[in-house]
Amino acid sequence: MEAAQTDLHSPKGCCQGAITNATHPKSPSRPKLVSSLLFAGVMMFSHLGSTAVVSFVLIRAAAAQNPYDASLLGPQNAPSGAPSSDDDLLGNDLLAENLPGEDLLGGDLTGGDLSGDDLLGGQASPNDDLLGQNLLGGDALGDDLLGGGAASDDPLAGMGSSEPIKPKAPKKSNQPSPTDPHVGLWTEGSYPSADTCRACHPKHYDEWSASSHAYATLSPMFHRFEQAITELTQGTVGVFCMRCHSPVATQLQIPRTVSMLDQPAVAREGVTCIACHRINEHYGRSNGDRRIEPGDIHAPVGSGGHGHGLYEALEKAGKYKLKTHESQTGAGQKIHNGSFFFEPLTKTDVCVSCHQVAVHPGIWLEVVHGQYRAGPASKRGVSCQDCHMGAVPGKDLGYEECHMAELGGKPYGKPSKHSNHTFWGPGYSIAHPGVFPHNPKAKKYSPRQWLTFDDRAGWGTKTFEDNVPQGTYFPEPWEEADDRIDARKVIDENIAKAERKRGVAAMTLESAAKVSAPVFYTTPRIGVPLRVGYRVDNASDGHNLPTGSLGAQPQLWLNAVLIDPTGRRVWETGYLDSNADLADMHSVDVAQGRVPRDKGLFNLQTKFLINNVRGTDREAALPLNYSLDQLVFLRPGAVPVSVLNHPPLIRMEAHSIAPLDHRMAKYTIPASAFRVPGSYRLSVRMRSRTEPMYFMRLVGSTPDMMRRMNENMIDICHSSHTFEVR
């Protein structure tokens, strides 16, 4: 599919008016309802209350010393045509193997449906229409859901290929490199990398390296999302998204024509060390606006303390062999020569500029800080940091104590309060494991080289290297087995770190989400419908469940299944269709009558509702009065938001649970499920996915991106209840 291969930073993406896949030639058979949902356009980003339309231009360097000069990054050096999918951070579509499914109560968080089916196997061409055809193969539910056999088809069948792709040799190009080889040196002197900070703060770096902050710029989904918005709004979105996701790149005024893969390391680090520790102003609810103070590694940094330990070390700089100024020669450990107390770092104030964000024409897209300020935790003096940087994921249970720095490879000073820089949260990575998590050992190869490393095919493993398939092509720099073996060590290390991060993401979710034992409203009997319910509690007093970026529409839903005495699955809710979508009104399978709509679906996802002036509200992936505007661009709202309490024609359909509140998930299991007497088992779990599939297709995500999104899905709150039916 052409749209799935769009370069996130190509000039083509800066001026097109619609996403390619919205007009795919294979799509006429698509139902009108689903088509209208998928045509629904774009998040209209700008400052809240803005009175001017932002014209999009490629931002050029303002300062003469900025290496991102027009002569260096002009159109002549920008990629052209249909770019390679290498910029997806996912490498090739390397989906050779099916992953084994796991039982509901097993330890594998990536398991399939509740009956243990494999969610992630199958075959399909990556060129299939992701919007209209049944790309992923099969009827997700198999036999009659309520009375027949258990479903056996793979909801994601076809996401991968059963054979490893043999990439073609890259064509030689005479085009100059789009970046100056000296850019890294220049940026290090003004915007030091987190890898530089690692010398003194290895523990902080290790925690941060797999965090969502470190992932902000490397996320393939972010780039697809941002590219789609840019295209649909004719570029009038400007740099709104990048201000939070890549603050250094924003401040460097790096044009969008420069791929993230070719930017300096510090720009790829997303919310890196200096994004929080080199600011000296309180910005508040400023929609991502902040200024990083330029300076080399020796420049002062802001902290939540008064730097007594630092100044004690500086007094003994000779003893510890510390270099406090760039002019110093010889061996020694570089260190910043000053520190200043920055009060916002000790409060929620430092979080608000990126975690309470308004989009045009007045929708609060990032709402977590507003929910927090209105909740019990704020009233009792608990900060964001207490739960998201404390010792226990998601819990206000104090902080770990440890040495704050290492000098000469040895712990320095007395143990003190340590703020964990994992930034506990529910997110997980779908990027290539050679690119993320950040790993100093990976610097031997460029990001583009890592994306050509086929981690799924087993390159570098003993099994693969002892039996290399005949004719296998290895691109540079992977021709030699020793290089592949060395790279595999980095890959394995990163995969293990990403899995640990996903594990604490599950812990963070389970610190808040609680699902009760089933409540029976009627007595179970043969041939009689059964009414049953689950109480779902938000045990956290910090903010809603779920919260965060509502534009990304994270999904958190209940998946319950009934198993009869013969072991068959006779009823289920929260199941996935053949495209891995929930069986709601966004499901193509439901619209085409291939699977029944999940009438009892309990989904806490927040969605957009639009009405396009007339007619009833309808759900849309993104809010845009598409049928009214031939040319989409950002403009001020015609009616003051304060009058309606929400923007005209658009509102949020919130389903999240407020702090310390609960909701009941009530189901009616049909009589056809109870055909034989005996012991029945009702099992339930809560599932978390950071993006819905229909949204990923809308923005042109690749099949491999969707596969990784689903294989990393987080399951929590498992329980099973057995009862007798007579």
C-alpha cells in the first residue's frame, strides 16, 4: 500500500491535501458509514485562542551558526518520490514466525484471545488495502459466537509473511548527505546528549533510556500521526506536535524535510535530559512552548535541590579528576560547573506544558494535568512525580535512595532521594529494537543501518548463523557473521529492556485498575439468559482511568469469555475482528456483516463526536468538518468556545473513570450459551492498547507497526470464576 510507505519527513508529505489511503483505488466497496469515519480528518492544532491562521513553511535556521542552513537542507537534498519504509523505525516487514498464544491466566502478556488463539500469525501481502479489503484474513470469530464452536481464526492473520523478506541491494546515490557531518559536534557544544550525562548519572540514563520520554521522537506512530495531520491541514499545523515530542529539534529549527534518522543524536532523544534540566522559566499551560538554555556540558543545570553535593565535588575537582571547563586539557571527567534550584521540578508545574494541551478549535487533547488538579491526590498534596517517579510504579509510596552520581566509576556522596526516570506509565515501544531503547553500544551503527537488520529472522543467533539460507542477501554493514553476532547482542539487550519497561507498564495500570468478581443478577439455568456484571474501579486518586493523550485514543477494555462444560467458548465480549479492531462501529467486519457487533462492549476509550452542522453525532477518528471544507486548514472558531462549553460541531465522548470512582460492566449472556448442564467458567481480563487499529490505518501505519502494537498489548486484572448450571 502506497500510503504505508510515505516518508514521515518528505517534501511530499508537507503539501498533500489528503492521506493517500483515503482515496485508494481498491476502496469503492467500503460501506459508507465506515468510509465516512475513516475520511474524518485531522486534529486542528494551534494555540488555544489563536486568532490567525498559521501558514506552513519549511523553517530555516535563524542564526548564521545553525548548521541546518538552507544551503545544506534545501529541496535539492530532500528525498523525492515514494521514500523507503526505512524511516518507519521498523525496518523490513520481518514477520516470519507466528508467536504462540497463551492461556488467559498464563504469564505471557502478549497472548491471543481468551481461549489461547494466536493473535499474531498468518500471512498477507503488505500491499493489500488496509482500509477496505479483509487484509488480515478470515472471520475472527469462526463459528456461531453464541452457540457454535470456539473461534479459531487469527484476528491478525496475515500481518506478516511466512518467508523472510530478502531486501534488494540499495541503489547507489550521488546525492549529498542531507546533514553536515559536523552537526553532532555543533549540537553537543550547545545541546548535550543524554549519553554525555550518562558518564556521571548512569542510573538515571538507564532508567530514562527505555522511557516514554526517550521514545517521544522515535515512535513510528507519532511520525505517522504527525505526517497525516500535516497533510490533511495543508501544513498549517506547523510544529505544534514537535514542540513536545522533539524539543531540541524544534529549538534547532530542523526542517521537516530532514528525516529524524538523519538528525543529531540529541534530537532523536525526544524529551532528553536538557529538556527539563536546562530550562529556567515557568511556562505553565503553554502547549509545549519552552526554551532550552544552550550551553555545553559544563553549563549549570536546574535541579530540585540546591546542589550541595555538586559544589562539594567541584571543590575537590583535582582529587576526582573533574573537567569543569571546555578549555581544560588532558584526561578527566566532564562535569557541569554549577547548579540552580528550579522550583517547578519539585511540583507538577514542570509537567503541565506538555500534559495539558489544547488543540484548535478548543479541545483539550492532553487532559491529565487538568484531571489531576481536580482530583483528590492534588488536594492532599501528592505531585505527579510522587506516583510517576517514585519507588513503586503508579503508587505514592515514597522514593528510592541511592547515590546521585558516579565519579571515576565509583558512587559519589551520601545516598539521597532518587526520582526514577523511567516515568512510570502504560506506554510501550513498537520501534525496531536496534533503534530503541537508547543504547550506547548501538552507536557503532547508524539508525538507518539498524533498520536493515532483520531481528525477526534471527540474524546473529547461533541457529541462524549455523544454517544461513542459501541466497540470503545481507546489506551493509551486515555482510560478515561477526558483525551480525555483535549486533544481536545489542538487539537482545534492548529487547530485554523493552520487556522490563512493558512489565512495569502493566504494574502501573494494575495499580489503578481493579476488576471485581462477577455479580450475578439472575440465577444460571439451562436455556435461560444470564445477566452478569463486573465492577471496574479506578483505585487511583490521581487522575482518570485511562488518561493521557486522547488524540491517540488509547483503548482500555474488558475481554470476557464463557467456556461451557465441554471446553467450548460459547460467548465472548471484547473480541477482535479480522483487522484486530474491536467489534464496534469502527469495525469494517461489523459494517460488512462478517462478525456481529459487540453490543455489550465495555471500552473506556475516549472518542470524538462530530455532526457536520446537521444530523446526529457520529464517532470519528479525528474531528474535522470534512464535508464542509474542500480545503482543510486551521482557522479560528466562529463561535466562542465559552458559549457552548465545547467547540461547535465537535465534542469528546468520554468513557474514562474518575479517580476513586467505578463503573459497572453489565452483560446479558443469551440462552443459547447454556445448552448443557455442568460447570461453566467465566474468565475476564482488561486489555490495554495505545492505539486502535482503525486509527493506525487512517494515518498509514505499516502492517509491521500494527503487528508490534498488538503483540505488545498489555493484559491485566485476570480472573476466572466457575459456576454450576442446572
